[in-house]
Amino acid sequence: MPDSLIVAMERAIEEVANMPEKTVQVFHHNDSDGLTSGAILTRAFERQGFEVRRFCLEKPYPAVLERVYEQRGKLLVFADFAGRIAPLLSDLNRGRNLTLILDHHVAEASTDPRVINLDPDLFGLKGDRDISGSTTCYLFARTLDPANRDLAHIAAVGAVGDGFFVDGALVSENREVALEAARQGRLEIEPLETGERYLWNGPEGRRDVVAVGDDLDVLGGVGYYQGGPDTGVGVCLDGVSPGSDRLVDDLKAVRTKLFDDEIARLRAGAWRQSPRIQWFHLERRFFPMGVKMVGAFCDAIRVTDLIDPGRYLAGFQVIPDEIPGFGEIRFDQVKISMRVAPSFEDEIRAGRAMGLNVLLPEATTRLGGFSDACHSLTAATTVAIGKEERLIAEMEDILKRGEAHG
């Protein structure tokens, strides 16, 4: 663990202690890593006597951020996203609020001293290997108060849920939180022929952590507009319940129906293709599922015979004009998620093909869109409705230029 990161967290905590108002607004992602991050911060701040107002976002959309930063004198915390948009938050904030960023994606430095970017990417750690958003939040919580070590098992669930393993096992800071949870008896680590299996010891008994993470993804993604994120945070803090299990089962049935319907559409010829990209548009057909589900759908089909393994895979989904708990907000935006086939992943890892974290953000920026958190093998951004084909064309141009210089 870089000492400089802990020192930066300690300094940020000093700033928090000087805030006159004991209220914190926590904005967190809606996948398993984001829900565990939100749960850790909720419990840690509540233990310090803060009133916690928690908002689950699928992305830190500019339209949401503009409304958030109409405030003054507030404590704002962003978890599992926003590391890359610290300059944007700085421009919006202009010294008016104390903002903490606890992300793990590729990051940029803040330009406002009141926007404190604690993304470990700035301190030499890799967010797609060493540390998850939940582990980052856990380190902050532990620095805030060593008693928060009892939240290590929640961080481990987020780390496993994010799926970044080396030879089938957690490594670096993610592994340290798993070992801490194991010492507390809240987690069991079983060696496998390749890698490890992680088991969560909750009041309801042992559960495979991969399955717990999958259920959190269902609650946060499929159930985004149906109270799923609140249920997911409750599962993190208090364990699963018959009610949470029923909700997961109901949501899985919704997902299966909508995925099957869309697969039938693709098999019937709904695909669009450019020379290097294969893509589709969901319009609003996945509602009431959240827009994270376009990425989940890409994950589901990228290993099937539906796709051309030599092309990038892209899917679009219209963003509804509302944020649960936040209210109605006008977006007029579409989300694009991108994935590639397993064989194509090898090409990207080997440097023979362009990573999505380079391709998609550059094309999105050309069209005035928004990108905040992209990995080399998974990426998502947003652009205005009506710019979908132009975005595909911009990516084709970038890829063509890259090949010419390759």
C-alpha cells in the first residue's frame, strides 16, 4: 500500500472534520463494486455521527453533476467513479464544496484543492488488478477509524464482484482485504487447482462470493428503477434475506425475458455493421432495467455465435429521464457499451489491437459526449441521441488511422 495514498486520505479526513455540517452526500455506482462502496461509506460516516444521503448513479452524468454543484458548503463523496473527471468536478465546484473521490479507474488530477482525488490510480495502483472501488472505500473508512476494519468482508465482495483476478485469485490490496475478512471469520478462502474460491460467512450461512456479487449486480442493474440498489446496500450491511432473495429471483426472470427477446431480434437481422464494429440499438426496450444492462447484454452475447469475433461489439440504450431518489432530469442521451470476444481480448492484451479505453473515449470526446470510466476490455460512454452512427464512424476513423500508423 503506498504510504502517500494513506497520507492523502488522512489529510482529506482532516478537511472532513472541519466541515461545520455533519451531513454527507454519497454518490456511488450501481454494480456490485459500487453498492459495496456505498455500503462501506454509509456505515463509516454514520459511525462518525454524519447524516448520510446516498444516491446511486449509473454514471456521474454531467446533467446530474451540474445540479449537485449548485450547492455550497456541502460534503460530497463520489465512490467507484469520477476519478477521470476530477477536472470537470473542479470546474463545477470552484472551491464551494468539499469533494472526495474514492474511485479506482484511470484518473486525472484535480485542479481545485477542495476536490480531493483519492483514486489509487494516481498513487501507482492499477484499478483493473490491484484495487477495487470498494477496497479504496474500505481503506478510507479504516483510516477514518480503525474500528471500520469490520467492513473488510464488504470490500472483498466488491473486489470479487469486479472480477479482476490474476490466475484466478485476488492480488495486492484486494487480497489484503480478503485476508483481513478471513481473519475475522467473515470470509473463507478455499484454494482451487487454479486460483481461489471465496465464501461469505453471513447470518444466513455460507455463500459463494461470486454469487453474492452477481446478485448485487442484478439488484443494482436490473432493479435500478425498482428499489434494487437500496436492497443491495442492505444485503451488504445486514446480509441476505428471504425478501432480497425473492427480489433477485423476480429480477432475473425479467432479465431473462428481455435478453431472450433481444437475442431473437438479433438473430432475425437487427445487427448493424461497419468494417471493424458490430453494433445494435436497444432504444428503450430494456426499461425498467437500468442502462447498465446494455453492457451486461454485451457480456452475455460476446461468447456466442451471434457475434463476429474479429469485430468490436457495441450496443446502445436510451437513458431514461430520471434518477431514483434524485428526481426527473432531462438527458436526451444514449449510452454505448462496448466489449469484444475472448479471442479479441488476447489481441488487445498483447497490444496488437486498440484497447476500448483508448478507442471509445477519444471518439466520444470528438462528438462532445461524456466518458468517465473505461477499461481496455470493457468501456461505456454517453452521447446525444441521434449521434450513434457518427460515433461509430469516428471510431472507424480512429481505428483506420491506428492501423495506418501501426
